[in-house]
Amino acid sequence: MIRLLFRLVALFAKWLPASWAESLALTLINAKADALPAAEGLRLLFRLDNRLYESQSRLALNYGKGRHPKHRITRYHDFFVERVAQGERVLDVGCGQGALAFALAERSGAKVTGIDLSEANILKAKDAYCHPNLDFLCADALACLPGGAFDTVILSNVLEHLAERPAFLKRLAESTGAARLLLRVPLIERDWRLPLKRELGVEWRSDPTHHIEYTLEEFEAELAQAGMNILELRLRWGEAWAVVATARESACHV
């Protein structure tokens, strides 16, 4: 009966006023959740919360005409651009479709190389962005890195996707010769529901490919394990944005 009702609602949804659809959905969901034990009701609601988040992200991309509004709203590009100087050699690891790399090249005057494991991402980046100080390469940073030295390495929402993070950070610093890293990572402490979702066995990560979403203590411990020091730390939008000195740079100040 419930399935039939949902099929009918889906069939006529386009003609229903939005307020009616919202009320009907809430009535059905709350009735089902309230009929269950508290833990099971929470699991139901949290699973729906995850599915709604996916739908919100999909529509947000449509609303932004292919570019997620979070780039504009959070202004995280500014954090990186304002900390890179003209002429610096910058490596953007996991550059995705190139929006941040282009902002760095255009606004800071840095010489930027963006690398990403996804060939599709690199093709889109090359198609969308062109600048004399900007290059894009398809490469696996875990296996090989572009030749030459870099002043700064950027990992914007990348580190959490990796398994052996401290070892990778050490190798990255040694291979590039970079004096510092600019990092952006998600924090689990951004919302009380995330630890509760994990406790109840419901997907709690903002992306199921994440190996970790950090507490501040975990973030600081991993950087210390890699022999790095945090020079600047900002907590914004449920994320940690950090300027980190590599072991080489830290040794210069001892």
C-alpha cells in the first residue's frame, strides 16, 4: 500500500503544489519514524537526510549552471589565493576540474600546475580554463609527481581521501621541495549528528570515499607525525583551513 501511494505521488508530483508535497512527505516520514524504536527511527531519518543531501547537491549544481555554489558562498578560493605570492611555483594536488588552480593563476600571479587522477576532470579543466601561468596534468600523486621544484603545495579537500596520509605528506614534501602546504580538510565536529550517525551505523561522511573526517586533535597529530608544523589554522564552514610548514622549512627556523 505504501509503495503504491509513493508511486501515485511520484506520478502526480509535478502538478502538486510544493507545500502539499512537503506536508505529505513529512506526514509519511514522521508517522513511520515515530512508530519505530528510537534508534531505528533515527536510522530511518538519518538515511533520508543523506539522500536529501545528495539531491540538494545535484540541484545546487544545476542552480549554479555546473559550478557548485559552495565555491562562491564559502569563498575558500580566497584563503589559498591570499597566501600565494606572485611568481611562486604552486602544485595543486587533486585539482578536480581546475577552478581553484585557475583562480590562483589568474588572481595571485603564481605559476600553477594542477594534477588530478581523473582524466575526465583534467579534460574538463583544460576545456574550461586557459592561462599562461597554468598547466594541467593527469597524474596519480600517490605514484608520481611532476618534475621540478615547487614553493607551495595545495591539497584542497584531498587529504581525507587518502589512506596513508602522514607518509604521503612526507613524500610529497621531499619530492617537491616545497616549504609549505596549504590544506583544507573536513571536520567531523561540524555537526552533532555526524558522531551519532556513526554510532548508529549510518553513513556519516560527506563523501563515502573519505577515509577520515577529522577532529582537530587527529588533524594536528597527523601533521606532527609527518614532521610538519601548523603556522596558521582557521575553522570555517565545518572545515580546517591550514598553512603548514614542511619539515625542511621548520628546520630552517630552529
